[in-house]
Amino acid sequence: MEVLIMAGQLILGLSILVGLHEWGHMFAAKMFGMRVEKYFIGFPPKIFSITKGETEYGIGAIPLGGFVKISGMIDESMDTATMNQEPQPWEFRSKPAWQRLIVMLGGIIVNVIVGIFIFIVIAYHEGDKFLSINEVNKYGIFAGDLGQELGLKTGDKIVKVNGKSVANFSDALSSDVFLGSNSSYTVNRNGQEIQIDIPNNFIEKLSARQSPEERGRFIRAQEPFTIGEVAADSPGEKAGLETGDKVISIAGKPINYFHELQNELAKLKGKTTPLIVQRGTEQKTLNVTISEEGTLGFYPQSLLNYTSVDYTLGQAIVVGTNDAFAVVFNNIKGFGKIFRGEVSASKALSGPIGIARMFGGVWDWGRFWYLTGLLSMVLAFMNALPIPALDGGHAVILSYEIISGRKPSDKFLENAQKVGMVLLLGLMAFAIFNDVWKAVF
């Protein structure tokens, strides 16, 4: 079921984004009087289509893309027979270069607008909730296996990031740290300040952790907690666990923080063990049978003080726009690391399987829209790359035509399209194979 939920979220998200991307091309083309022959979400074979006016609208069986076919344009259909005929007034090739450039940029522009809009709505609706570094440093951090490998220890208190004091704990986990160069933490360990250097290729190891739970094995705040909502028919409810209880120990092991309970539960999967809790002024011993997944079935209520911020619409516009373009800047930084040889492409790039795993096996609308907004900006960025067959490749050629006043030959455009298609198919094959390799090995 989890696989179906992952696939369903990926297909829905991509269908929305690709549909809007191709609509951007179609809208601009029709605005300039070009004939749009086809508008499809998904690739052939065709599942369904309807013709309205001059355009056939349809859905393809392969839900990992889409296309519009504009008369008189050399595209992935490679319809060169039409190009050998005399240009017609409604064809792409008959229009001024500046109009053709706008058509080619139409999809990118729409994806940027959609991405910004989604991030603005998220900022306005959700606001922000974060932990201050001072609040985290009351108890220090929990260092998971990756954190320990880096040289951090549970209980460390972060005082500086890249040599600068920070106010927000999220600054310690920002892209500036992992996508920058020569990053470091300065921590207070037992009263002594120690600098922990972060290798330039550390993002490889971090990005290999696909789920939020896996990435949580790096560092997070040590959180004292009480029992929040207890799920119906869960091991916790059956044992008599109640909201407000404070866990004292499990199987004789003292518990102070939530990560400690998680670690012990993972060792006790499927076992029945005593759980001691503080309830009001008295302690109670509950005999609980841990689930096979290593859970009790409750939501923890953190005793740390989170700072909540609500944004006005004006503030949300600024925050959402910054968050959207941060995705693009992070992609540029990521490509820079690949080109400098600091990280390998095989570990940094993800295809459909990797993206589906990001959505997760539980349908969470908040995470769905966040990732859809992120993918919208990524789709815009990738399509803007100056590779033949991508919108960016077409834009470069059209910009050359506008500046030089010389139009490249149809033969050149045809060959450029072929080269671009080979590159894109090769990249797609690499991404899918890479996903399978990482999933298996």
C-alpha cells in the first residue's frame, strides 16, 4: 500500500506540474496566433482525447511527462515532413523570433509562478514554527550515526555555525552548511569549545537518507516529552497509557528524551515489557507489548518551547518567494559541487523512484504541496538548462537569432533536437537505473 501511495502522490504532483507547464506553452502560442495541434498530459499510448477547435486534448498512458505540438516547430515528434513545405502564417516558424522565445519560455514562467504561489500559500497558512538555538542548548543535541561520524556527540551545544552565532536551530541544518564549502560547527562540550569541520562531500551521505526519519539520524534536539494523543487500539492504549503520562523507564532503562525511548523500542519489537510512567503524583507500571514496527502508538508532546510565527499576506509573499527561489539557488549550488568533483552525480541525482520516496508512504497533504512546489521550481530550473530539446536550449538558439539577425537552418535545428533527445533519454535512463541501484544496494 505504501508503494501505491508514493506512486499516487508522484503521479498526481507531476501531472499537475507538467499539465501547467505545457499549458504555459500552449497559452503563449495561441496568444500569438499559432496553431496548437495537440496538448497531452502523459506520453503515448493514448488513453483518452477530445478535440476542441484546432487542438486535440488528451491523456497518455505514461504519466512522467507531457507535450504540446505546435504547428511548424521542430520538437520531440521530429515531424520533419511538414518542415519541408512552405511556411504558413499560423506556424511557429513564421512568427517573429521574440514571439517564439516567449512561447518557449511559457512553460518555465508558469512553473515559477506556480512554485512561488504554493510557497506563499504554505507560508500564509502554516506560518513558521521553530526551535531557538538557546532552547535546544538547554539539553543539547542528539547526535545520530551520521552526526557521530562527523565528530559530534549527544549533549553537545551548538554555539556557532560557520564561525557565526545563530539564533535558529534550523540554521545549523540549512543549505548554506551542506551545499557550501569548508563549513563547520562550533560546539560547547563539557564547557570546552570544539570546532567540528564538515567535509565538502558530506551532503552525499545526508541526501542518501531519503526519508525524514532517516535524515533525523544526523542531529536533532534532545526533547523531554510527555504522552500526547494515544491512538485507538494501539499497544499503548491496550496497556493503559494516557495522555499526560511521563515515561520514566522501559524494560528497566531510564528514559529522559524521546530519542531514548525510540532507541529502546527498536530493540524490543514484538516483546512485552514493563513501562513505568509518572501520572500525576504517582508512578504506575504498565505491561506493554511493543508493535512489530517498534512503536507504542502515541504522539509525543514536546516539553521544549517552540516559537510560532504567523505571517500577514504581505510577509507570506516575501517569505514564500524567498523559499521558492532558494530551491533554484540550492540546485545551482548542488550542480557546482558535482562539477567540482566534491560529490558524485550518482549519489546526488534522483529519478522518479527517489522522488516518490520523498513523498513517503503516508498521504500528507502538507508535505505533498510542499514537495509539489519544490518540484515546480526544480522543473523550471531543469527546463531552463541550455540543452537542445529543453526549453532552455530553444531559448539560447532563439536569443542568438534575435541578437545576430540570422536564423539557424531547419537542418541544424533538427540535428540539435536529435542530440538533445539522446542526452535527455540517457539522463533519464541513468536516473532510473541509479534509483534502482540505491534502493537495492
